[in-house]
Amino acid sequence: MASPTIQSFEYEEMPTVTASPSRRVQELLALCSSSIEIGGSQDLESLVTDLVNCLNSLSENVASDASDELENDVIQVLAEILKFVSSPQLDQDVIDALSFELPKVISKFADVSSRCLELVEEIVDRFVEACSPRDMLSILCEALDAARCFLSPSSCSTPLLHGLSKVFISVQRRHYEQLKVAVPVVLNALKDISLETDVQVEHLLDEALRIAISIRDVSSKLKNEEGTKVRCLLGLYVIQITAILSVSIRDKVASCVPLVVQLKPFLIYCGLTHLGLITGNDTEKLMSAVAGDDDDDFISFFPDIKLGASLLFIWAKLSPEVADAALRNDVDELRSNPVKRWQAYGMLKYILSSGDLLWEFKRHTIEFLLDITKGPSSQSNDEQIDCSQYTPSIYAALQAVILVIVYAPDAGLRMKTFEALKRILSDIPAPQRFDVLRALVTNSQSPSMTAILLDLVKYNMSRSSLEATDCATADTHVIELVELVLKPPQGGPPLLPDQSDAVSAALNLYRFALIYESRGEAGKERSREGSEVLSKKNLEKAYKEWLMPLRNVLSCSIANLEGDHGDESSLEVVCHLSRIESVLYRCIELVEEKLKSH
């Protein structure tokens, strides 16, 4: 019995040069089956390797010349493989050996045509039905990772994702551990699909939802702690795919509302609320449940979890279909509760700072910020609440707001965003507010934005709600901020006219501080000893190190520009510098006057 089989093997090797791809695949599959009959496990491994090489060669030919003839060859090859693995008489060892290698290689053919995609999906499904779920989970995850390098990960990943959705349900034990390995691989594949220039959002969501449904079905079968963990993992998955889906939208946001509505049942199943999402409390609970004490690195597989949570709230604001009945109450809670409002600022920064989202998302986010900051700020009613732990995230949110002001595509959005900037700053208790303003000015890269921020410092100094205990802090910050502009850390006077906006704002702030500190609040004279701005040391420092050097620079700059006769742009700059010079001389007069009184 063995001799004819071996002879057949040797005989069939010879005509491989001229045999059609489907004929060659048919021969190799037949040899795989017969090798088990003679007990040749090594021959089986060798034959599977030959089969993979044959399929890879065909894939390379298709990639270099996508002709109708080659497409037909691929269809015939895939049909032969499907027919072979579907045979009820096929030995389990053979189908197991093929399952380890074929999913990865045949997925390359999924983008050749819709018929090829169907055949690949059927072959993968057959492997899922016939082979160990645990083995297939590892095999399909490895194939998904490999598909990320293909020219069209969208088509190539589709049958593998479909297969995984079935494997999840078939796994019999250690469900959470298996899912924990597979979900990050799935998310990477979905993210790659979302980055394709011609991605179809509907197709992307279909693949994502199929996986979500499978995870939910697994969770519903588990009643113990493992079931809770699987549910938390599902929550993280849904939030992450919301970010992936939103980034993939290339057209109007409203057109995708019907798609996002399909995520709502999963939020309810996982016990997530819109208020918990926008404050970050729900995401923290999910991450704590999934990560554990020794597995914090797992959270790195969900890099956009906070972006997704924020987007889910914005989607709910966009459409009643996505929202729940409590959304209006959530908005009211954010308006009345300063802590939750501060938490929301920290979450919304992920939308405002994203470079991948449509501007429409940022516009809705700014409008939402204006909505929750209506009415009196928490400063007047909740002064005793400690804001220090939220200050870093609020500062980051303000930086993101500034980015919108700088890069917004229209003036209307810039004006709304500037109003949101003022309201958020007013929402911070005075001591932390000046710390945040100082940090924003210090890290500003734009002279125009620096000028805007210095004007906000002046605005906050003039607020009647600023208590006397905060004035010393404001004094110190004014000195630091003015010096930062008029005597830059890198040395020398400021560059003119490049930094003229910032210089003008700094001089106006210093002039205001001199007058403000002289008069005191409500027109009452304040003690000069209690004012940092009016101290002799700081007045002399300002006079010698800021104002006089700046006067020389301004005089030289104006003189040089006035030499460019007839240059209209030079005349505009001269006019601007002359206005700065006027404010400078007023500051010099005030400082000289105050020095005389010491």
C-alpha cells in the first residue's frame, strides 16, 4: 500500500511547472490526505509547507498582475480548498495541520473579488467548526496581525474577524483569559481598517459589532466574577471602537448617527451612563476591573478610551436616538456640580486636541462647554472646594482649547472657543487660576496668544470676586508674566516687531497692575508694603531691566522702519510700535512716580 503512494508522490512532483494553480493545489491536498494513511506526519508537514508556498506564489502573481484569468485561478484554488476541508471523511490531523497555516495565507485573496472573499470566509468558518476553539483563537489572532501588513487590511481582515466572532462563543473555559488576548488584536485590526482612505464606515462598524455581540453572548453565560470581568472588557471594547469609528468618518457627522445608535444597547448592558463617561468615572471603574494589580500594561491596548468615552457623550448630545432619558439631568448636574464639571473638562480635552477628528466634533464640544458653564461660576459659591487635584487636567484642557482658537477654520468657532476659554478659567478657584494662567503664558508659542492670555490675567485681576488674600498671589504672577515677555528667559530684550502683540499686552498688564495696586479694591488705598508690584525692589527692577532697555529697542526699531520711505507695510508697523511706545512711556512715568514716594 505504501509503495504506490510514494510513487504517486514522486510522479506528481514532476509536472508542477506546467500544472494550473488549482490542479497543483488539488494534488497537494490529496497527498496531504494520503500521507496520514501511511503514517507520515513529517510528510504532512512538508506537504502543507509546499501548499503554502504554492499559494504565496499565486498571491504574488495576483499582486503584480490582477487579470481576470488570475482571478479565476484564485477562485478555483479556493473552491478546491473549501471542497477538501468540507469533506466529512477528512482526517482530523490533516485539517488541524491545514488550519495552522492556511488562514493566514488565504486571507490575502479576500480582496481579489467579492466571490473570493466569500470563499475565504467559508474556509475559515469550516476550520472554526472542525478545529479546537482554543487553537483557532491563537491562529486567527496571528493571521490578523499578519493581515495588518497587507495592501488592503479591510478585506483581508474581514473573514478572520468573522471567524473570531464564532470562536469566542465556542471557547469552553478560561473565557476571560482568551478574550483578553484576542481583543487587543481585534482593536488593532479595526484601527488599521479605519485608516484606509476609502474606508466604508458601515463595514467597519459591522465587523466591530459582530465581535461585540460575541463578547456579550459569552458574558451572558457567565454568572461569577469572570462574567463581570468579561462585561467590563466589553465596555472598554465598545468605548474604544467608538473612538475608532468616529475617527474614520470622512463626511458629515450626522450621517453616521444611525450607526452609533447600534452601540447604545451595549452601553446599557455594561451599566455605563453618559454622566459616568463624561466625568471619566465609568472608564476608571472598567480599567480597574480589567487591569488588576499586576497587569496595568494591558490598558495600553486601549489608547483612545478617554477619547471614546467623551465622544459617546457628544454623540448623545447630537441625537436623541443615542441619548438616554437622563441626559438632560446629566447636563444640569454638570452645571451645578463643580467637581464633575472639572472632571468633564479633563475628558473633553481628548476631542479638542485630536488631529484626526472632523472639526464638527470640536464645534459640538465647544458648544457643550458653553452649555455647562452657563450662569455663575463655581468660584462664587464653591470657594472651599479644593481644585488642586484637577488642576493638571484642566490646564491640559485649556491648552487644547487654545489649539482650537489658533487653528479653527472659521471666525465664529474661534469666538465661541475664546468665550469657552474665559468661562473655564473663571471656573477655577482664584489661587489655582493664576497658576494655570502663568503656566499657559509660559508655554505659549504664539505672541498673539500670549497677548490674549495676558489680557485674561488683567481681566481676572479686575474681577470684584477676587479676595484680598489672593492679591499677593496675583501680584507675584503679574511680575513673573510681565518679565517673561519684556525680559525673555533666553536673554536680551523682546524681538520687535515679531513679538509686538505680546509686548503691548505685557505693558498694558503692568500699567493696569500699577494703577490697580495704587488704588486698591473699591477705591481704598492699600498698603505699599503689602504689594509686590509697588515694592521698591520690583519697581527698580522693572525700571532698569524691563522698561529702559525696551525704550531703546523701540526707538531703534521705529527709526529703522521710518527710513523705509513709501513702504506701506513699514508704516503700519511704525504705527503699531508707536502705540506700544506710548504705553511704555506711561509705565515709565508711573514707576518713577512710585519710586519717588519710597
